[in-house]
Amino acid sequence: MSYKRLSQSLCNSYSSDYSTPSTSTPSDAHIDVWIKQWEAVLAKDLIDSRIVDVDAETTVEEACDVLLKEDIPCLAIKSASGSFVGLLDFSDMNAFLTLAATRHTLILDDILENVRINQIIAAAKAGRVPVRLVSNLSEKNPLHILPEDANILDLLKLFSLGNHRVLINSTANSNEYYGMVSDRRLLAWFAAYAKETPTFHQYSSNPLSSFALPSLNLHSAVVSATSDAKLLDAMKLMSDEGVSSIAVLDEETGNLLSAVSVTDIGRVVVPSENNQILNIPLHHFISLIKAPYGSTDGVEKYPVYSVYPNNALSYTIEKLLATNAHRVFVTHEPISSPPSVPVELCGIASIGDILSLFGRLAKIPDIDPTKMLRHRRRASSASSSSFRSRSNSQTGIRGSPRLHTTSPPIMIGSPDSISILDSFQRRNGAPDK
């Protein structure tokens, strides 16, 4: 099994047998009209999720139960004073579970150097981890609040930096919140706007390869794992690399098979009655994810996560919305049509990348959808150098083209480890090993 980041420029990645379609550049007059129309739309009109909150002292287990029961993407964490102090989503849960499952590799002196990790482990020893300690543990889920008179441009300013959601607050009552707006909802709004605006539709009909998407440049890369890799290693890879999903490649051909996301992990791993699920290979985990799809009507509904460089931007947006994913993988176009097997990866296109295009059109300064990702990877790199492993395994080291890793079974209750997962296992009736 292996892990790798593919670093190929999109513009140079597809076959020379395919010519780039002609492109349409919008005029300044058209762009000015678009900006005025975007300014007239209030952010609160795009609310797509209600706010469900839990007390900051609620345990992680209880908060996770609420997250799954309510079927929402994110929980708001409320302090004793009634103000929101953070958020909890599946990326944070993945970071927490990864810490719990790999705590046996940490050295005590290094744990003490990281205040947050030290607090979590100390709380786990006491038998109760409050959710406030896990809020934004992934560093992908910061709390942002906008007033009710904020507009589309205000949303673009936030989402073009890699943020995923924002709370909308009443201007009359600071303790009143209307709901959340996600980056996906904003992308859906632009998809609808294109259908109603011929000039913007023409712009979004340009091929993906004609746009300067940062995740498709030479220095951006696809984070991937082979299908025989263990689930725990994929979880750690996502946590280390600061991404919400990874590509799963065939171990022999390197072709794209599917994708695994932090949401998949949260919805399957947390309710599991056996911690050995962390050691199953990814191809087995994918089958668990797919199981609910097509089980009622015999039709395979699990989404395909890829597009071609010559596909239109509008088609890429539709694929992102249809698959409920934050990113789609870009693959080489097939030599034959239709292709008999999945084709080779050459890049990614994310919601943040696409919204950053619209942010630049709106003349918003300092647009950088990779800002948060680079921050997370720097933090992960610093953490990796600080937290020395007692084993010889390696995971998620930036720049390694192939990386082999082995993970021992997670022994709940082992005398030399801190068993953060014990409470999950006891709650689900699974015996300690």
C-alpha cells in the first residue's frame, strides 16, 4: 500500500491529441453588472442549515451523537455565557479519532509541548473530554459570523480563503442567529445565477483547463492512497495533509477507484461497535460506504468523483453539487471512447478554488483559497517534527512519492496507552481488548 501526492500541471497533463476548446473572456462591463447584482443578494437568503448548538462542556461522545442524529454538517459550541465559541464537524471528529487511535505512538515529553493535545489527553485520563477541546481540532472549521445585511461578496471574501461555513447573526439582537451558509450553498447559487444570466453562463462554459485554479497548478497535488491501505492510515493522512477527502487508487494500476471523506468516516466509524474497523483496507471501507446506495432498487448511485480538463466549469460545478463533495478529481482524457477502465489522475478542482475565481472577478483583494490548507500543513509538519513516533511507521509526510505504513491493531485499554476511544466502545457495547 502507498500514499502519494501527485504534482502535475493540469495544462500539461492531458493528451496532446485533444485541442483546447475556444474560450470566452467576459468584458469589464459585464463583470461590473455581475458585481452589482451580487451585492444586492443578502447572505441570509442563502441559509442552508439550521444552527444546532451544544454546551461547551458536553462530552465529545454526546456531541457526536447529536451531529449524527440531527444529520447536519456542523455543530455550534456555546459557552456558559450563551455566546458561540467554536464549531464541530466531521473533520474535527476525524482529527480526534486519529489522535485517539495513534496516541500509543506519542512520547510524554512531546505531548506536554502541545497545549491542546495535552489538555485532551488529560481530560481523557479523567474520563471526560469536553467538546470545546475538540472544536476546530482539524483547523479546517473556524468560527466565522456575518451580520444579516452581509451579501454575496462578503461570503466570497470568506469562502475564497478556504472556509466552509459561516453563521448569520441578527443586527438587532446579538444573541439571535438565523442559521448557517455553506460554501456549497454559495456554489449552488452561482450555478443558478449562470442559468439566468447568459453572459455568466458563457463564462462558466469555458473549459476547466482555461482557468487558473490553484489546486491544479504544479505546486498543488492530489492526496491519495492505494485501495489496500488501512482506514486508520487514510484518516491520519487526511488529518496530516489538512484535506477532507482523499483519492483511492487501484494498488496495481494507479487508476482512480473512488474517494473517502471525513464525513464517510464520521458516519461509519463512530457508530461502529468494533474498533477493528480502523484496520480494514480502504477497498473494504468503500464497499461499506456504497452499501446503502442501490440497496433498495438495485441501482448503483454512488457518485463518480472525476472530470476531464476539457469539461466546462459549469459541468464541474454540477458534479461537485451532485456528488455532495468538496472536491472532484481531474483525470486525463481517455485515448479511446468510452474508456474501459478509470483513467489517470492529474489534479483536483475544489469548491474553494472555483469560488476564488468568482472572488477575483468581484475584485476582492488577497484571494487565496490555499491559505488555510497551507496553514494546516505547516501546523501538521511542525507537529510531526515535535511528536516523535516510537514506531518506524510513517504517514502523510509531505513530498514522499510513495510511503509505506503499517498500523498495529488499536488495543483499547492497553497499559501503555491513553484510551480515549474507551468511552465510544463502552457506549456501543463493544468489549475492551
